[in-house]
Amino acid sequence: MTILLRQPSNLPPSDRYDQWLAIGGIDPSVLDLPATRMMPNAAGALEHAFEDCRELWWSIGRVLAGQPTAEISHAAACASFGSDFGLMLAWDHLVRSASADRTVTLAVCDDPHLFRHLSEIPGVDAGRRPGVRVRCLLSGARGLVARVSVGLRVAWAALACRNDRAVCTPGAPALIVYGHPGSRADGYDIYFGDLLARFPDVWRVLHTDCGLKSARELTGGERTVSLHAWGNPLYAIFGLPWMRWRPVPGGPLCREYAWLIRRSAVVENSGGGPAINRWQQHCQARWLDAARPRAVAWPWENFSWERALVRAARAKGVVTTGYQHTVIGPHQFNYSVNCNPDGSASVPDKIAADGPAYRQEMIDWGLAEERVVDGGSFRITEPTRHMSPAADAPVYMALSANLKIANRQMDIARRIAGGGMKVVIKQHPMYPVSFAETENLSRTETSMAEFRKLSCVIYCTGASALDALLAGLPSVRLRFADQVSIDVLPKNIGGAVADTDGIFDFVNNPAKPPEIVWRDMFSPVDYGIWASLLKTTVDLRP
């Protein structure tokens, strides 16, 4: 046996293993194990395992996505940000690889489903298993409470936004957008820029993730309505609490990963996600029936609610356009048509990329070339100045939208600040993290480009990677031994990476960033293409 699988409370003597690895979400720093014997380059090995599991996730996702209730699941959509199913597959891959080695590895795991799955792998010596029934019952109860809460909240939103039904122009083209804090009531939208100002027949329709307070602020302005308005409050109260993803691990492939599939169902059903996903699909279907827009566009990620929107819109003759949601990179597997059980039938009529680099990535991942157009970039604009790094300037830490990763980033930020360097924290606008500020650690609402000088940029996920490189700043993607930091850079750009130990070397001696040209990656917005996609010809501005 080359893998000793144990719980943290049941660790073997140190002379029984050569190296150790914490898996399933355990922070390695909390384990009382010799740091010198932790698996070398564990963060890099985990990331490579995640990449190697891409096609396996696509294959499992296609099977699961074709089942009833899968339309409310993130795992079935191969959503790398929304589900950790890919991370579980990576642990499986890593353990299988280690089990074929003569080195004896201690794998420390307290996740009951992952533990049971790994214990079935040849070469694994499993100890006492963590309990699963109580955890599942507690998760189920928590999920029911969360879905009841969602139902009551969106029922009230549906009643409060009811008047939006009357003001929405039937047949008008529409943009479905998330409730981002960067959008404004005057019509400016963080995803689609000034399209409402240029095209006065286009409406903005707020996704149901936009809460009532934000919806009221935005709908009080220019041609904006909330999808909540079309929802049935009675359905919200009496139907949503019972929405759960119920996968069936049928077929040889899914049966082999049945414990991991069950785990994903438990995780997703432990919160309000299934309810809000179902509510979105309920509201958008009723809105399509009532408003009958001639064209609709939205920030596209190939999620389940988007696939449902495409199918419903196509049945009604509504033209659909998915606008690439900012960045893609090699880890966002959900952008590939390979994970759609019905192939291109649930892909929008056109996909608008924000430039040549990501357009080519989507084509490489299976989208038909004639289907993908270059609509230009609204969010990442051409830099107006090039910044030079300064050793005496602050470190800029851009937090991830993944709260687990964001909290780990904060641990590193505190250590850097404790060493005497100033660190400014830029939180994700939709997923803030609370922390106590100190002399060397402070939060900022200032964008990277507005700083006079910075020493370097640390990020894990998100568009900050590109912002830093385009500004000419040294930047590094921070990787962890227990989480995958989703890489969003195009494949032709090799950004710097560092683990939790190497990050301090980078901060003290930042590597020179690769030189990239904005127009090699992005394009100016082509309003002619957008007029064609939205079936409008009116343009108020020159």
C-alpha cells in the first residue's frame, strides 16, 4: 500500500510515511505534521491534476446534465467557479497517481464522501471513515431553511417589482444582466457599457441574483426592469423550498464516481442555490412569454439557466447572443460545448467575444467559428498609461470571488503586512470579506489603474491578472495546496505563479512581467456588430 488515507484525528506515526498531503478542503497549515515532509509542489500538482480531469468532467457533466433536475446544478454544467466537483476529481487523479509510486503518502481527509471514494482506489489503505449520515441530515436541514428563506425573499421581490411588467416595451431587444454594483441607474452597465445610451430601443433586464434594494435603485432609471416582476409569488413560497438537485449516478462512468456525485448534490442542496436557479428560469420563461423580445443578449458562461434560456428563446423565434463574461482561460471548462448534452442546441445563436484571444479559445474548445464574432471589450479598455513598479509602493492584493480562496489570500496578506510591507486589499465587489485594518493592511476602493505607483499585484482568479499585465506591473497568481486558483489568462500568455511559500520571494523580488499589447487580446467595441446582434439600427452617438 502506498497511500495511507486517514482522518486528522487518526494520524499514523511519522515513520510510516514518506510524505503527506491534506485533501478535501483541509488547510495544510492547521495540521500538526512536519512541514518538510509535505508533498513537494503540492499546489502545482493539484492544478495539473485539475487540468487533466477536464475531459472526464465534461463526460460526466454531459450524462448528469441530461437528467431531470440537472438544470439547477452547477456541477452538471461543469462550472469551475460554481462547483468544486472538478476539485474532487483532481484529488482522485492525484491519489491514483501517487498510489502507483513507491513513495508512501499520507493523505489526510475528513470529507466523508471523498474519503469513501478514495478508499475504493487500489493501493489505498483507508483508516476509520468519517461519519456521513449526520452531516447529510444537517446539510439537508440547512438547505431547506435556505430555500424557504429564498422563497420568501423573492416572493416579496416579485410583489414589489410588479409594476415593471407594465413599462417593459413588448418586442424590444433586451440585455439580461447581473446586479453588479458598478452598473448605474442612468443606463450605464458594467457588462454592456453604454449600449442603452446608443440604442434607445434596448432594455436592460436584471437577473434575479439582483436583490430588491439594488433592483429598485437600477429600475428607477433608464429602461431597466427586474425579472422578479414576472415571477409567481405563490410558486416562490410553496415551490422553491422543495427544489433539490437529484442526480442518478447511472452508467459505468457515473457509478465509478458515485460518491463524488452524491457529495456534489449534498453540497449544492445545502444552500439556496437550487431555489434561486429555478426561480431565474421560472421568471425568464414567463418574461419571454410576455415581452417577446426580438433579440436578447447576456454575459455568457454556458450555465444551466442560460441553456434553458436559449432553448425557450429559440422555440419562440427570439435571437440570442451570449457575450463572453470577461475572461476565460484554461480552467473555465463550462465555456466548452463539450459539456452540453444537446450540443449546440443550447448554445446561443451568436457568441460575442471581447477580442481575438478569447475568441480563438472558444473556437478551440468546440464552438463553430462562424458562430463566434468579435464584439469588442466593454470592461477591459485600452490602458491610458504604463505603470512602472516601485519597490517602496504597496502590494496590491485583488481578492477572489471564491470566499474560501479570498480568506486564504487574507492570511497571506497579513503575513506580508506583518513583515513590514504595506498591502492594499481590493475586494471583489459582489463578494466582500471583512477584516481588521492595520497600519500596513488596508482596504481600497481605488482601481489598480488609479494608483500612482504599486510594487506588484497578487491575485488568484479574475480579471485583475490582465489589468496588471496591461499596466506593466509585476503580477503573480497565488496557488494553494488545497484549492485551485482558476487561471483566466489566454493560453499564449505565461503569467507568474507562486505557492504560499514562494509568494514572499516574489514580493521581495518581483519578476518582470511579459509585455502584452492590448489589441492583440482585445478589440474596441464594434457598435455595428452589436446593432446587428440586437436587431436594432438606432445609434444616437457618432
